[in-house]
Amino acid sequence: MKKGLLLLLSAVMLLLSFQITIFADDPTSAAENVTINAQPGKDSAEITAYGDLDAVVIKASYDGGALKTVKATKAIKLKNGANTVNIGQMLKEGDKLMVWDSLTGMKSYGSCTVSAPPKPIVEQHDVSYTDKLGKNINIYGRLFRPNNNEKNGVIILSHGYNAYGDAFAEKCEFFARNGYAAYAFDFCGGSTKSKSTGRESTEMTLFTETEDLIAVFDYLSKLDCIDANNMFLSGDSQGGMVSALAAEELGDDKVRAMALQFPAFGIPDVWRNEEPNLPREHWGLMLGKVFATSVKDFYTFNYVGKNYTNNLLIISGTADPVVPISSVRQAVNSVYKNGKLVEFAGEGHGFSKTKEAEARQLILEFLNANSTSAN
């Protein structure tokens, strides 16, 4: 192994000394074996491997066009799919990254130049509609979209219980930098931090939130910058459950695909008999009796997976105390016809920083695989 690394470094130095350009100019470089996404200000790179690879990652830094430093990682094993690789140094604009075979040092798997993609365009888009109870609802939300003049596919991110849309800003920016518009919003009555208006938290239910999401979906589908043939739903926890409910109403023709993180399919089972104990505060949010009465006779797996049969990705932790892994396994194995489950061992309700980055990359690959341009 050490001999291979020495050969590798020698070969790289030779190439650099002769100023042979083997790097791409785009921050995402597709090669035979890997795709690399590297941005300045980070000490790691996202590397998608097409097969299991023994590799080493080399960073070359330049000063005024002259080679300044070369740093190589230890020999690593890239698994097939998404990998987050720590480079060991902060990346700067203009740095070069190469992925080489660590066994022989004689084969390049791919390379890229580190550069920041254009900043996404961020716009506030509020959605107003009248709900089924006649309430005038105004949904606060922000659209992050690629800095181009094209119609882009969109992923709609639905937050969990007592969370809020702006917490998804970093995630939205990630998708926008990778070619997709991303919209995050506040469910009306769904959080103490919600900027949406027209409904109190004591009036909120799974079904009022489903109405909110469908209104958002309809609004976005009419925007000139959105490709209505590539609209994706995504959500965490209660937002995942609501996304599943909305997908049933919208159907396969409208929802291109759906990616959920720890979706709380079991909410009706937990709350159907809780009416006598309401209203009360739960996890910082005041709930009304209607939250329980609305699901008294509702059984999730008797409803979902009927009208929505397109592809579904679920990412969930095996140690989640709120959403049992058995629940999402049942959804994928027995309820949805085209479901895939990725289990994160030991992760709970909400992922660690490393696993959140991995989940983000998995969802991006899922969008790419399911967009109309990929079929």
C-alpha cells in the first residue's frame, strides 16, 4: 500500500511539474469512476463512486499559477454511492482535487477544480388560499432556485412538528446549487415560530397541513421558473407524514417522486384516543382536541400507497425513539409498491451532521434518477 502511494505521489508531482492539465473546470466533474463535488470554505468533498474503490484523494494548491502544496489523504475505501471525504485542509478557490487508485498509483478515477457555483436566487413566495373551513390562509415560504433562465424541477420541503421552513435554508441552497429549485415554508398553526397566518395551533391537524402543502404545490406548478413535470415532495417527521398524505391526493401524474426522512406514519395511532387530554401543550406547541378527533378513525397504511405509486425514498435511523424503524420498514415492504429504505445505523430522530450530509446527497441522486430528463 505504501509503495502504491509513493508511486501515486510521484506520478502526480510529475504531471504537475509538466503542467499537464487533467482537471475539469466545473466544481462537479463526471469521470469514469467518480463524481466530485467540492466547494471553497470546506474541508471535505462529496465524492460519488460508481463501484467500490480503493482510492486516495490529492489536493494541489496554487499561488499565482505556480504549484504551492500537495496534500494526499490516507488510502481510503470509497463505497459505491455517496461518500463524504475529509481532505484535512480547508479548500480554497482554484485548488485541484484528484482521486487516484491507491493500490498502484497509476490510474486517475476523476478530478475537479474547486470553485463556488453561482449563488442561488432566493425569493419570498407567500401562498394565499381559502381552506375547507373557509379560513383565509397565508403561507410564508421562500424559493431557492438556480441562477439561470431555465425551468427547473422543484423539491418542496415540509418541516416537522413545531419546526419551521427557514431551518431548511442550507438544504434548499444545496439543491439550488445542484440544479433544482427548493421551496420551504411554514405550516399554518404548525409551529410557535410560524410566519404563516390564518389558523391557530389549536386548529392545526395533519389534514390542515395537507391542505397547506397542496396549495403550495399548486402555486409552484404555475410559476414560469418551475418545471411542472419535475415536482418532488420531501419532508421530515410530521412533514414526511403530511407529504405522504398530499401525494395521495395529488397522485402520480403530479408528484414525480417523493423522498422522506423519518416520516411519522404513526401519529394517528399515538393520538387517536387523546381527545380527553386536550387541549394541552405538547413539545412546546399548544394542541386542540381536533388534532386527536381528526385521526380517531384514520389508519395511515390503509390510506397511503394507493393513489401514489411512483418511486419513494425513505431515510431513517435505526435508533429513532419517535419513528420506529419497524414502521418505515412496513411502509416500504408492504404498503408502497416502489419504495426504497436507507437505514442509518444508530441514528435517531434527526441525523448527525455527517449523516445529514449523506442523506442530502442521497436525495439529490434520487432526484437526478427520477427527473424526466433522466428517463
